Amino acid sequence: MEFVHLCPIWDKLSPAHQQLVSSAIVPKTLGKGAVLHDGSTDCAGLVLIKSGQLRAYILSEDGREITLYRLLDQDICLFSASCVMRSVQFEIMISAEKESQVFILPPYIFKKIMEESAPLANYVNELMATRFSEVMWLIEQIMWKSVDKRLANFLLEESALEDSDTLKLTHEAIANHLGTAREVVTRMLRYFQNEGYVKLTRGTLEIIDREGMENLVND
Amino acid sequence: MEFVHLCPIWDKLSPAHQQLVSSAIVPKTLGKGAVLHDGSTDCAGLVLIKSGQLRAYILSEDGREITLYRLLDQDICLFSASCVMRSVQFEIMISAEKESQVFILPPYIFKKIMEESAPLANYVNELMATRFSEVMWLIEQIMWKSVDKRLANFLLEESALEDSDTLKLTHEAIANHLGTAREVVTRMLRYFQNEGYVKLTRGTLEIIDREGMENLVND
């Protein structure tokens, strides 16, 4: 089964646990835009991404957003099983940014094995520490980096994810990633265009001075 | 041994692991202001607080600070053992805000037991999820709450920690907790004084309208 090759700790599970996982795992396709986890109301389970792209973000009471991190091929989405971990006391949203093929381990099976298996519990620790590190990076960005650096970093990251210099992104979508206002993004992109970093056309944005933007980020 | 009564998962450890912990645990007194963990350079181990108060915070390159969370009696400080968890990729500072009595489990013993014991690994998961939740709360505050609400919340929290309406805090110290500039704190405290929330005298701050401040926070 393909899941076996993607699961990073398969060999460390006992035969009984391997059997249990094999019989419980469910393959699923998430359409672009599908919501995998909506705050505390959902509990899909532990999700392994075979291919695709998920976005984890938070929502304010009045509908503002900020992206926490992205999950890509072979990443594991832990917080879609947050009902299993009673100390997870925050509401996180997880949705598919691209059509994604995933394997889902139901929460009650995940919980049972984690309680019994030190290797799985330790692996979950490492996963949580990885996400924690991404969120700590984000706090440092929000607190101590100006919007121009954050925008340049985001555009370079998007360009790497899309493997393209041309990005189809609305100013609204960029603002939702960065947790800022659309007007701020519009103003900053015009500044970027004047500086020769990007070229803006209707609905698309082309990176034309990658080195300049990298220097801005690292300045 | 007193540690046994404070350790929340003592009964779930095997006799061999209990023996190992008992022989390795070290009691220690941290003086007020002592640094327990300084980014990636330290690795004291897992620290259980018998009494006292620790503060976890981050530092910017140019010396600005923001408080992530506090640790109080019977809390366990996980990130002072972050060398054991290779996915913890952030620099955190932990220092004693009050003289603190702690028990320290050295990192190599902690690592050995965590690898073998599902109960300890699961407990560490819950600890990390608790800290993660506190940091997520902080992000929401930074992103979506105005400084007046954050300041009022901080003063109410301090008042609860000190069990007093009179707080000895410099504007600089408050700014370092909130991750803002001293001038902003000074301006906001004057506004709080005009509104009748607090009374400022040289070096101290008295909360005189607790209900008003609570309303401001929850507004």
C-alpha cells in the first residue's frame, strides 16, 4: 500500500499497530478550496498529504485572516486531529489551496495508537515542534519585520511554490496571507513596481528583479 | 521525595524509569533575574517549578522583547530541554521573574525516558500543545487587539500574579512584556489615568477601576 512508503515511522510501529492503521486509513481527494478543518467543530483525523497544498490560517471575529504555514507533499497535518489532544486550545482553519490527494487516519485510531506507542507519540512531538517553530517565525515577522520585507518574502515563497515568476494573486488574497489590509498591499505593490521588483498587470504579478527582492528581505 | 508528589505522570512511569528519574533529579534555586535558558546555547533539561515564577520571551536582533507566557508553581518548563527535540527551531529566552525553587531532570535522562515511555511522550505532547495555545493566543492579540486592550489585560494579569492592586513596574518593563515601545506605554498609561482606570505615582501603578478595565478588555 502506498501509504506505507509515505509514513515516516511505519517501521517503528508494532505489527498490531501496522495492521490497525492499514485497515483504518482512508484515501481522499480534497478539491481546491475544500475546508479540511474549521476551528474546533471538525476532527477529520491525522492527515498525510500525498500531493497537493494545504494552508493553515486563523480568522478574526470580523473575518480577517493570516496564514500560519503551508503543508506540502508528504507533510502531515496534525491539527486536523486536534480533538485528540485536549491541550490544543486554539481554533485553526485548514483548507486546500490546490487539489490534494491525502490519506486520513481517523482520530480514535490515532489516539489509541499514540497512547500505546512511544515512537508515534515522539513523532507527534516532532511534528508539533515543527509547526510551533513556523508560528514562532511568524511572530518574529509580525513583531519585527516591516510589511515590505514580509511582502517580498511572501512573493518569493509563492514563486517557489508555483515554480513560476508569474503569480495569479489578488491583492485581497495577499492581504489575507499576511494579515494586513488590502489597501496596504496595493500601496506596497505599486512601490515594488516603481522600484522595478515586479510588473503588475490585470490579475497577475510578475517578479522581474528577484535579486533585489531577496536583498530587501535579507537587509 | 517531594518531586514524586509534584510530577503529574509519576504513577504512569515504569519502576525502572521512576528509579532513573529519582537518581537524576536535581533541586535548584534560581535567583530573581537568573536566566534558565538563553536561546539555543543552553540545555538545562526538563524543569518542574516547585514555587516561583518564570517568564518565557523572545528577543529581536536589536534587543526588543515580547513575553510569550509565564510559568508558575507546578508548571513544567519544556523548552529548557529543547536540545532534546530537534524540531524546535526557535530561540526562546527563559528567566526567573521571582526567586524560584525548581527540580531539574537532565536532558539526556529526559530524552532516554521519553523515547521509551509512551505516557511521558504523550505528556510532553500535551505540554507543548499548552504552550502552543498560549502563543496562538498571543498572535491573535498582536494581530487583532489594540494596544489599550492588551495593556489593560496585562495589568489585570499582573495584579492577579502579585495578588495586589498596586504594581511596581517601569514603563520599560511593560513595553518589553507587550513587545511595544516605551513611549506607547507611557502615552497609554496617561490615558488610563485620565479615564480613571489607574493612578500613577513614581515607580508604582495602582488599579482603581478594575471593572472598567475588564470591560475594556472584553469590549
